[in-house]
Amino acid sequence: MLNLFTMAMIQKVGIDLGTANSVVYLAGSGIVLAEPTVVAVTVEDNRVVAVGNEAKEMLGRTPENIVASKPMRDGVIADYVVTEAMLRYFLQKVAGRNLIFKPDVMICVPAGCTQVERRAVEDATYAAGAREVYIIHEPFAAALGAGVPVGEASGNMIVDMGGGSSEAAVISLGGVVVAKGIRVAGNSLDDAIAGFVRKKHGLVVGERMAEEIKINLGRASSEVETTNHEPRTTNQKMRVKGRDSIQGLPKSVEVTAEEIEEAIKPKLSQIVGMVKSVLEEIPPELSSDIIDKGIVMSGGTSLLTNLDKLLTAETGVPCHIAEEPMLCVARGTGIALDNLELYKRAISKR
């Protein structure tokens, strides 16, 4: 049994292990780290050279003896060894390099992940230096972090759209009633943009340039109005640099917002379809609650211009973006860690 002193010394860490970005919450301090989920390792001995922002700068620019990669794909672990090294880096950075008392860690997984995928996250977190590992589904954590009253006997709907997956969940009485997820989100939009630019303009662009195009030109729809108090406007044109797909030489072309809107439309339609399928499955009583309260949106992809307006137009339910949507999941893990008994129905532990 652990004595009171030992229990007091054990730190509690919440991690939103995202495909594009990872956010770390430390009990008593709040959000202490938010960096891209990118790791640079040496080819010879798999030694970590850089993590986060520093590693992201290396993407596509490394020499032969270093590989910079994203160890997460579609919200789940794609490279176990690199993910473990990244988690160890995070824990040592926020909880101290000399972990006399191993921290308790709560980590998020997509609602639709398999048992094998969830086990991989648990194993990697234990191997990185955790004492206890708790698993929580991302949409529930996002709802907690967004300030949604999940414990009430009424329906609350959250749509969490990150880099690798989009998930929608209806929550009532501290548990998930209906949840669905698809592995279409920010990275899928980047891929669609890169594919479009190559097909239309014969230009090969990297991941970073595709993301830059999305941020500068991306919009869900030009047909729905943007309200006056939300000046989230995009540029209309952008000069894009890359490699000519035929000649192989450096080249730049001009891309318009209309083209990018057309490129990402099929992916956004999949997200809208997933949200509609959740709305179709919930009981009538919860439907009336959701119409009254609206749908809360979280995750980095929710910041895409006019996406909230598109979802509102397609579903007939008012949608609004949570405050600091990219931090909602990490904040939610912190709240759940501090209230394990209260949210035990939504938390699992080996």
C-alpha cells in the first residue's frame, strides 16, 4: 500500500496523443506542453534527436542518417518504438528527468479504436515510465475540456476533429450514449489538397506546404455566411512552391480558394455524413436536448473557416466552436484524472 506522502508525491499527467499535435496536462499546473507529434531519430541506433517543433522543422529536410516522422496515423500508433520514445520525452520534460515516483498518466484514444490499438497505447505509456495508465475516449475528454455538463440527465453532443480522426458522440449522465468516428480529418484534407495541386497544376508539394495552403485558403463553404463577430476570413489566392511533377524542377503556381474548397469537399462530406449518422441513432428525448443546446466542435480541424456554418446548414442543428478547441482533449484528461470516481464509466484501466 502507498502511504500518504508517496501518494502526494505522485504526479498526474494527462496526454492528448494526437496525430498532428500532442498536448500535455500536468495536475496543478494546467497545460504545460503543446507540440507537433513529430520525432526525429537516428537510423543507426534509433536515438531520439528532436521532438515536437524542432523535429517538425526537419520534415523532408533530414540527411541520410536521420529520419523525421510522425509516429501516429489516423489517431493510433503507427510506429511503436518511436511513440514510446516520444512519450518518455514528454514525461521527463513535464515530470522531471529523474522519476523517483512514476506519474499516473491518462491518455486518450479514438472512440472507434480496436482493442489491439488501445493495448499498444497502454503498453507504450507503461514502457515510457508511467505508474498507472488510464484510457479515456477522445470525444468524452473533449466534452469535459470544453465545459460541457456531461453529468446531467440531458443530451450533449460533441464533434472532435483532429489531425487523424473525426469523432462525434452524444453524452448523458456521465457516459457515452452513441459515438461514431471516421479516420478523416485535418491530415486527410492536407492529402486531398496535395493530390489536387499535383493533378491540376502538375506540382508536387510536401506535407508542410499542403497544410499551409489549408490554413491560408481552406474553407468549408463559400455559400454559407460568416457572422460579423467571427472574422475568420481566408485569402483568395496563394503562390505555392514545389517540384514540377514532369520535369522534376522547382516550380511555383497560383492556387485559389475556390480550387481548395473543391478539393476538400469530398472529405468534408464524409465528416458531415458521420455527424448525421450519430444524430439518426439517438433517442428522441436526447434529440430535443441537442436542438436546444447545439453541437460543440473541438479539435484543430474545427477551426476551418465556415465548417461550423456548413454543419449547421447540413444538420439543422446549431454548431459552435469550443474555446481553445485544440486544448479541449488535454484539459478533459486533467479533469477526469482529478475525478476518477465521478467519471469511472468513461475511463478504463488495465
